[in-house]
Amino acid sequence: MRNDTFDEFDDVPHLSTDAADRDEFGHHPRRVVEPNGRPVPQPVKRGGGTGALWALVAAMAIALAGVGWWSHQQLLLMEQQLIATQESFAKISEEAAGRLDDIRGKFVTNESNGTTDREALKLQVKQLQGRLAEQAKAQQTSLSEFDGAQGKRLAQVSADLKAQQESAALLMQQLDVKLKSITDEQAKFKNVQADLATANQQIQGLNTEIANLKKQGNQSQAIKSLQDDLMLLRAEVDGRQGQAGSDTKEFDVFRIQVMRNINTLQQQMQNLQQQISTR
């Protein structure tokens, strides 16, 4: 930034040259005289200072000439290297062109071979497609025949399964009726068991009374009547136990027969389902 206040100079020194300064720069000074009127003797000029200068100039000229010659030699060397590089590049280009020609020839050969192979593959694919079409047609025909036979077989199996289901339903109805009768028999059996328990209690009471009468020793007629009652009661109890045992046996036989029939029907239904799933 400018600052004009600092650019003003108040004290400027006075500059002037004297005779010695003008003599150094080769001027023709005016004659200087001393106060007494005699001229001031002039200094004697010497030529020894310019010799060193000329020697320096000559050395610099020789150095420049040497540098120029060295530069010229370097340029020649670089030119030779450039020529050699160009020749090597030309050889490399020729070799690359030869290799490219070889590659092109191989590519053309491979392309022709690939075209031939593609045509052969297309022919094979067409032949395979024809064979597959024939096989598909034959399989379709065989599947149609097989489906017809399987349809008949499936209809027969379905009819058998339906018959088995009907027989199973009938058997279940019979089983329900028999189970109902068995339930009634079980109720009767429970009543018989209750009566038997009561009879057993009575027998125990009679045994106790007989034992007491025997201890007393004078009531033989009463003991005999009690023994007769005890015999009748035991006969009744044995009869009821036999009847209950026969009912239980009949129930067990019927239960075993029903379970056997149910297992047979389940096995037949499983076999039919396996036949249907395999077909």
C-alpha cells in the first residue's frame, strides 16, 4: 500500500564528482591547479588490471566452447540412440505384425472349425429332438394304456374298500348292541356282587353265632338249623358266582372276537391304502 507521507524526503544529500572520479571513468578532467598556481600532478595509469580480465574472458570462452562441443557430442549420441530405438521399434512392429498375421490365420481356421462343429452339433441336436419326440409319444401311449388299467384297478380297489367300510360299519353297530348288553350285564353283575357281599357278611355272622353256640354246648338243634341255613346260603352264593363267572367269560370271548375282527379290518384297509398310494 502506498504511504505518501513516508515518501517525502526532507534531507537529500548533495552529490557531486571530483577530478579523481572523472579520471576513473575516462573523462577529460579540467586542469586542476594548486593554490600557488602550479598544476597538480596527474596519477600514472597502469595496464596490469586488464590482463586478468582478458584471461577470465578467454577461460570463459574456452569453457563455453567445451560445453558446446560436449553438448554437440551428447546430441549426436542421443541421435544415434534414437535411431537405434527406432530400428528396434521397427523390428518389434514387424514381429508384432507377423504374430498378428499368425493369430489371424489361426482365428480364421478356428472360426471355420467352429462353424463346422456348430453345424454338426445342430444336426445332433435335431436328431436328439426327433428321438425325444418319438420317446415322448411312445411314453404317452404307454401311460394312456397304463392309466386305463390303473383306472380299472382303482375302481375295483375303491369298490373293495367301500365293501370293507360297510362291513366295518355293520360290525360297529353289532358291537354297539353287544356293548349295550354287556353294560346291562355289568350292572347286574355289580348288583350280584353287592348281594354276594351281603351274603358273605351274613355267613360270617352265622359262623360267629355257631361258634358261640358251640361254646355254650346245649343248643344242638339251633346249631343244626344254622348250619342248614349256612349251607343254603353258600349254595346260593356259589350259584351266583358261577353265573357271574359265565357272564364274564362270555364277555371276554366276545371282546376277543371283536378285537380280532377290528384288527383284520384295519389291516385290510391299510393294504388297500398302500395299493392305492403305489399306483
